[in-house]
Amino acid sequence: MPGTPQEVMIACPFEDLLFGGARGGGKTYGMLGDWLSHADLYGANAYGVFFRKTYPELEQVQEYAQKIFPLVGGVYKGDKRTWIFPNGAKLKMRYLERDSDADRYQGHEYTWMCFEEIVNWASPKPIDKLRACLRSGAGVPCYFRATGNPGGVGHNWVKARYVDPAPARTPFYDEEQKVTRIYIPATLDDNTRLLEADPNYWKRIEASANGDEQLLRAWRYGDWDIVAGGMLDDVFDRTRHIIKGFQIPFSWYVDRTFDWGSSSPFSVIWWAESDGTTAPNGITYPRGTVFAISEWYGWNGKPNEGNKLLAHEIADGIIEREQLGVLKNLIINDGAADTQIWQADPLIGISIADEMAERGVSWLKADKTPGSRKQGWQRLRRFLKAAKQHPMEDAGLFVFDNCTQWIRTVPVLPRYEKDRDDVDPKAEDHAGDATRYRLSYAVQDAGSYETGVPYS
């Protein structure tokens, strides 16, 4: 598919397209151009809607639209927030701040739909609900368009849906949603007009990154393995932290942690903590270094959606898994779990923790004191940073390469815009939470998790 990204995107015949990936790639102008092409082809039968997450963001799009739509006779009706074109085509400009706002569009009919900066939506649910409005009684081909850069609360689901299944500019068919998708990347280098008109643009972007090379990679090259402004961008290194598994020495302390979820995923992670003896891979890690050695992620295969297993089913699954693989024959101690599992169900009088204990799986209460969440993320950053040192001087954290859901979700956790010291609470943070629970205590200097020494 030769041509500039904008040319390829506007000429793209496929129903579902993600455009962008880096700052300065001309995404908004490209999408407005794509709408004009659709409107020109189908006239009065072309009915579009352009979404941003918030009203201020929508105003930015309007500024671009005001520069180009009047040139082709477009007239904006402010009371209806709708552009009307000479051939009868109409484009609504809308914002969708709450997921429930999608319900207002049930029964609507559109032939073209765009979600600008789609990573700002934590879940695809409201977006997929609106996709059902793509239909045409006049037989007009219907198109879904989206733009987005790496990062944001929706990073994981957008990456899983558009970026991971196939190489860039390569269409692929989604069997579940019965739609052909494609990802077309665009970077600043593709936007020669911006570079000519504003040669200092990238210098200002570099200055705003404050020397963060990981951040610049995402902003300049659209690297989806990096989260722009993520919690762990500057401390996580896949080549260092993800290691091949080995049999755990019997002198090491082993336990598991649990973050509960039903409609959202649950996360069980098994951990080993080094006592300073040499590991089977020939490396001697500092005492207190922790390893994620196995995991069970309770999802339905869709980012941030749970499989709704019952408490006793999870407990049975845990026991079954502890008889296999790297966990087999190890002494596995009780570890920390989300404190909400101790809340008794008023209908049956017992809690999730009680139900799991009846099946032989017990837990300790995780630290949920005020401030513990943010302290946990800082502790995770410290452990990851320590693991990058050569040689290591302090206890670090490593992850076996079989922990694929930890690898998928934790390194890309986004910071919360309202509190940059915290992870966005709408992100897929379940494995991250299970990791925070484990890093709350050092056990090698205490003999047990329950009497473990809190990390400073």
C-alpha cells in the first residue's frame, strides 16, 4: 500500500481503521479529509459523527474543521453542533465523556464514525455499542475510523485490537466482530507540511519530555511497546526484567498474591524471593530479590474483561496449578490478597475469602492503608530500577517469560492524569495490584510473610 499515510488512509477500503501512532502525524486533518472524501462520494446519504472524549478536546477539532470545511461550502450549525455540506452530507461533532452517554445514540444511523484519540476511552464497550449505529438504508458503505497514540488508559485494548494482530498496513479479519481491520501508522516525519511550517515543533516536544527517551520514542516513532508518560516507562527494560524460568531453590520463600475480579479480570501471581543463594541459572541475586514465577489471569481474552469464575472455582484452579510446572513440589505460603474478598455476602453470610478457605486456599490481607497504592507503585519502580543495575546491589524484581499477562499489562500502566503519582484506576491494573501486594513485605529477614518486614 504505497503513498503517504494520509493518502493510504483516505483511499483505504476496509471498514475499521486505526490511524496514527505518534505526535505530529497529521491525524486530525487526515480524518477530516477522510470525511470529506466520504461526503463527496455519497452526498446526502453520507451521515457522519466525530467523537472526542471531552468538550474542550472537541473544540480543538472544531478549530481545524473551521479552517477547511468552509473552503468546500461547509456550514456549521452551532445549535446542533453539526456541519452541513452543499450536497446534503452531514457531520455531527460530539463528545463522549461517560460510557453511559453512548446510550443516547441508540437507534441512530451513521455511515461514517470517528473516535479521535481512542486510547482516552478505558474500555471498548461504549465504542462497540455505537458501532451498532453504523448502517445505511441507502446502501452506503459504512466506515469506522479512529486515531490514537501509544499511552492513555485504553492503551492495552487498542493495541490488542489494532496493533498486535498484524503488521502495519496489513489488513486482518476479526472473526468475532466480523470486520476487516487495519492499522496505518503516521509519524511527524510523514507530516512534511508541519515540519516546513513549524521547524521548531519537535524541539518543543523534546523539551516537554524532559529528557525521557522512552517517552520520546513513543511520541516520535509511535512505539506501542512504550507508554507515553506511563508509570514504568523509564525503569522497565524487557531485555533485563523478563527472564527464562528456572526451578526455584527449596531455600527460597514462595507465596502467591491475589487481586479479585469477576466482570473485570482477577490476577493470581506466584512469587519466589531469593535468600541470596545462587540460582540455577548461575546468577546470584541480592537477598530479597523477587521473581514472578507463574500466573493465572482470569480474563475472557478481551482486555480488562473478566471470566466471571466463582470463588470456589478460582480456589480449585489455584490448587490444580500448584501441582504443575515450576510450582510442583514447592512449599507455597499464603500471600496477600485484595481486602474486598473478606466482605461477607449479605445473602449467604460468608465472604469470598471464606469460600476459598473452605477449598484449602487462604490469604493474608493486603496493605490498603491510605497512601499504600501510590507507595506500592513507587516500590515497584524502585525494584525494577534496582534490577537494571550491573552489578545489582539492592533487591530487584524479575518476571519469568511464562507470565504473559503481567508482561502485557504491567509495563504499559498509564499514570493517572489527576494524580501523576498513581496509576489510572480505569486501566488494566490487576496484575500490577497483585505485584504491589507482594512488594509490601520483605520475608527473607523475617521468616514468614505475615511477620515480614515492611519495605521502607
